[in-house]
Amino acid sequence: MFADIYRREVGRCTATLVRVLGDIDAAEEAVADAFAAAAERWNANGIPQNPGGWITTTSRNKAIDRYRRDSNRRQQQRNASYLEKGEPTMAPELGNLDVVEDDQLRLMFLCCHPALSPDAQVALTLRLLGGLQTTEIARAFLLPESTLAQRLVRAKRKIRDTHMSHRLPTPHDLPARLPSVLGAIYLIFNEGYTASEGEDLARPALAQEAIRLGRLLARFLPNVPETSGLLALMLLTEARRLARTDRDGQLVRLADQDRSSWDQALIAEGHGIVRRCLQLREPGVYQIQAAIAAVHTDALVAADTDWPQILALYNQLLIFRPHDIVKLNRAIVVAEIEGPKAGLEAIDSLQLDRYYLFHATRAEFLVALGDQNAALTSMRRAIELTKNQSERLHLQRRHAAVSKQLSQ
């Protein structure tokens, strides 16, 4: 229960404290102190009716205590006085925060400062807003945890040592930071849709929060097609969530899902957004992925999937994003059209040894080609890399089934 509350509230509380304090590090420290206090007090007194409000209030009080203890800095004393009166600390470097009304969306634009590398921008946003730990973010980036941790430290050090301005750009300049904001929201959604670790396949509250931020962003920048594309992609993906597990909580592959349980309202909304994006004729990464998801939801049964159309969309997506994971997904489509041998040939040169779905996909191609021994080796590697218990159990059941076939 406490972990769920942390996941749900840490981003909101941190964003609010950044607005109040005008200091990212101070806000993160205050929220961490508040959650530490909550772990002790809630265990004895029970969880309050509004845990997020409790954390925010306690964080503010912790910040006041920190400022009061720092008696050598006159500004800190003034900051404490502001906070006790319920006023922001008026940090001048924050500029006009009213440009973006939502606290979390505002913090995303603050984190995505152009002086930071794009990966650092997204990683910092996920750490502060997504409630994700360093290990989870590292998996999202397919990086060793130590590498990602160093990246986060360097980003914060650059902010601190260079006195980097956190001033929000004008509305005209906001699109320059938009790609990193879109990337962060999508990674938060992906973590909610398929948790990087834990017993449950998904973390629905996190996915819903990403969709909420996506809706805010689409309203805030209505004339930028990629914001609408991201929203459509998340809606069309989320529409399939209930069908991804059976009554026993076991993972169900897309081809085997009960499509009558897909959320038709989300599908209709997503399709409408995709059609509007197509009319604008300004294709981008998220719009193309949304179009792929739309084609999947067009098929009432898996056998009716228009694989040639999906392949054409993946070919277009590769122009915008020539990444190995995109190539892996395209190879799955190639296998549907041309057979498993063509799919295997398409992925053998990919550099995705740390990505469990690469090995799981390779295993399925090998099974279809009759090479069960090699398939089992790939499955074991996929199981080794999988930290989500639901996905691991699915892979283990598949491994057992292939092993049984081999022994017969």
C-alpha cells in the first residue's frame, strides 16, 4: 500500500514543492523526508484520508525546518518566512510559472532545459516526476544502472554548479523542449502499461497519470501534431489493457486476446485523433506509432490484421527513428508476412543483448523454424533479463512447453 501511494503521489508532490521552493534539489529532499516520516507515522497511526495532501504539507514543513537550520544564509531565512506565510519563495530564476498551469507539466518543461543532453532531460524527469527508481530508468534506456546513475548526478551537478536558469521559455519557444517532454510522458506510460519489475504486469495508475499529462499537453499545444499523436498512441494502447491478462492474472499475447474486452470508447477517441493528425500531413514518431496501434485495433480478430499496412508504417517510422527496437518490432511484422526465417534474418544483426523481448522474439522465430534447442537458449536469456514477474512466468511456461515438445 505504501509503495502504491509513493508511486502515485511522489511526482505530484515533488512538482508542487518545486513550484513553492523554486529549487529542484530542495524539493526532492523535502519530499524524501516527508515520505520517510510517513513510513514511520502511518505504520503507527494509519494512512490519512488524503495521503498526497499529507505528504505535500509535511514536505513544506520539512523545507521550513531545513531553511531555519541554515542560519548562515540570510536568503534561506527569508525563504522560510515566505513558506510559513503560505507564499512561494519567489526564486527569481523560475520566471513566469503561469505559462504552464499544471505543476507536473511545468516541472517537465523545467527539467528539459536545452543545456542538458536529451537523455539527461528525460532521465531527470522520470526520476522526479515518474516516481521511478534509477534501476527502472536504466532498464527503460537499456543502460547499466551505474551509467544511468552517473548521468543523473552529472545533470544535477550541471544545474547546481553553473547556476543554470530554470526560467520557462515563452510559449513560442516551448516546442524546443517538447521532444524530451513527450519522451518522458511516453516512458512513464510504458512503465505503467508494463512494469519493469514487480509481481503485477502493469501499474495502471501510472499509465493513467501519463494519459492525464498527455491530455494536458495536447490542450496546451493544440497545434503541434506530435502531442496529439502521443495522446492517441497511449489511448489506443491503454484500450487493450484489460485483455492482456486472463482471470488468473496470466499474460495473454496480443494474438490471443479477447478483443471484445478492448475499451471501445478509448479506441474511438484514439482513431479520431489519428484521423485528424493524418489530415495535417506532418508525420512524426508518435503519430506513426499511433497509426500502427489504430491498424491493430481495426482487426476484430487477429487473423484480419492488415500486416502489409503495418509494415509500411514501420518503414516510415524507421526514417524518423532508425533504432534497433523499432527494427525488432518491424521484424515481427516481416515474420507475419514472409515467415520466421525472414524475421530471424532481420534481427540477427541487432545490438539488443540486454533487451529481454529481443531474446523472446528470437526464441519464437526459432521455435517456428524447428530449432527448439536454440529457442530454449534464447528463452532462458529472456527469463534471466525479465524483472516483471508476470512476464517471467509467461516465459517460463513457454519454456516448459517447448521443452516438453523437445522431449517427446
